[in-house]
Amino acid sequence: MNCRFCKQELKYDLVDLFHSPASNSFLSPRELNEPEVFFPLRIKICDHCFLVQIDEYKKSDAIFNDQYVYFSSYSTSWLAHSKAYVEMMISRFGFDSNHLIMELASNDGYLLQYFKEKNIPVLGIEPTANTAEVAINKGIPTIVRFFGRELALELKTQSHKADLIVGNNVLAHVPDIVDFVSGMKIILSENGVITMEFPHLMNLIDQNQFDTIYHEHYSYLSLYTVAQIFRAQDLRVFDVEQIHTHGGSLRIFACHEDCKQHSTQERVSVLLHIELEKGMNQLQYYSHFTERCLQVKVDLMQFLLDQKKQGKTVAAYGAAAKGNTLLNYCGIKNDLISYVIDLNPSKQNKYLPGSYIPVFDETYLISHKPDVLIILPWNIKDEIILQLNYAKEWGCKFYIAIPSLQQVA
């Protein structure tokens, strides 16, 4: 395997989480009687550009299809984050009815709806037809395609130029990151702005967030590496923010390399200095990650076995992709975690891939009253604890497993 950016041979592993099914490939009752496909979940490090990455074991068009089960609008905290972003961008850059806002991987219109409320023209690009349909029903124009150079050139010939290109948690999801960034270069207006949000590799390593590794996350990104990728396409990262979403993410701001309207902010050099001081451009920084992942596995399995011996019922909340990585790496099945609760109807009455744990709605939690609840999407644990606070009335205890096993309520 060669690096998807600099094309150097990949010689080093970050971690091998063994074979696992695709994290969002939920199973129907009928499919429980059929064979299930498992793919390697082995992460490599490029010792040249330090892009951390996985091979495209499962093709992106097989993952992001019309059965995709992630709908952004089911998280109230994510909606609040998106609305605050829209307000900030309008205030900072003065976007109005004379500008076009384009979002790549626009999902169900969770973000563009807030620009639309301000009467600012919007266009979504979303390859999953079922989520795009929800956006279209909200009145948000959406193209059901994968984005890259080919689509960008088509849009350019139709006189579409974006004054703002938004990409939240998509840069890590594209198998051909060079083609994706090149497409943004083509479609960006002269003084336009690109913002991309993605989980920060520094947090993945420092906070042991190995459950954010799954097959649809092809790349794991630092500012150091992203700046190189954008620079190779004559795009300049002119600002960066560290934000709390997904366990700690970066929001980068980019423009054309020669754009005079957007000067490079000091925050870029400050964060680059922090990353290099930590050694993110050296293999040593990544060397103990495997051992720390294994410790979580040992601790969680021991905890679940102890609960089983005590006759306690353990359930989980949030049928999130990160939860599926954790459960499959640990080898946990429905004999140790009885069921998972999730608000998303497209996941309910199905089974988690690999572990075969059934997914139910919240009424099931209320009627069955588990003793222990493992919060799988730990990044929104505060939102979940507040939502399920009533479970404490019957003595239910809340836990997370990442960065280490701990009781949180």
C-alpha cells in the first residue's frame, strides 16, 4: 500500500484492530442467518508526510449508499454546533443573498437549513440518497453525487462558484483526498473560503480514541499533514480553530494560495508548533498506541464479566460507528451487553454488525431498566446523561470506556 497523498510506500502500522464489519452495516433479523463480511481494520502511518490512513478495503460507494444510517439531525448538540457555526460565518465574512454556500456531504440538511433561513443560496452535495431526500424535502437543493474533480468541473461549466465550501467530517471520509481537495480548488470563488472540520489526530493518540477508527474513515488528520495536502493544490490554510466536537476536532479555514483578502492568522503557526513539539512528524510519537488500546479491551471485558457474575444487566446507549469498533475489537457479543438504545428509527429493530446486539428505542430502556448503561458515543455523553437522567431513579449507573473505563453518572 502506498500513501494516498504523497504515494510513498507505507511501512509502519499505528494499530491493528483486527477484522471487523463495516461500522454502519446494521443487520436485519433476516440477515442474522446470512454470512457477514469482515474487513481488516489495520491503520498505517506514512513516515514521509505523516498521513495516518487505512486502505480502501470496502469501497466508498458501498459504504455511502442509499442504506446509510447516519442522520446528522438526531443530535441536538450537533444541531446547536451547526447553527452557531452559521452565525459565526455570517458575522465574520458577511455572507448574504449574493453568495453561494456549498456543503460537501450535506447529509439531511442539518447545517444548510440555517443558511437557508437567512435567505442565503445553498447547494448540498450528498452521495447517500436517503439522507439527501430528507434535505430536499426541507427545500435544500442537493446533488446526489460523490464530490471530486469531475463534479467540480461540471459545476464550473454551469457557472457555479462557491463563496463558502463547508465540509464537516468528510475530509477524513474520502478515499482519494487529493482529488477531493483539487475539486474544491476548482469550484472555489476568487475570494472564497473553505472550512473543513475533522477529528484531530492529536486527540486520537493522546486520549486513546481508537474507537474513532473505522472503515469509512480513510484518513486521520493533523494540521501538519492537512496543510501539506492543501498546499499541493495551491490552497492555503489561513486559520484554524480547536473545537470540542467528536472528542476534539479542528476547523480549518482555507483560501486560494494567492488570495490577498484572507491573511494567515497566528493560530496556524501556534498549533503547528504544538504538533511538532509533540513529535507528530516522528514515528516515536505513535509507538505505544497499540498497548493503550489493549488496556481498554482488557478492562472493559473484565468489567462486563464481573457484572455478569453479579447477575447485573448491562445495556448500551448510542448505536454509533465508534461503538461498533469498540465492541468488535473487544469481541463483545449480546451475552455481555443485552441491547443498545438509539433514537434513530433507521437503526431500531436491527442488530449491530459483528456483535449482533439488538437496537431498540428509548421505551425499551424504560420498561427493562438495566443496572448499567455503557455510553458508546462518549463525545456527547453530557447530552445523553441529561436526556436519560431519569434512569438514576432505579439505580442505573452510566459508564464510558474511552479513554479508559470510568463511571460518569
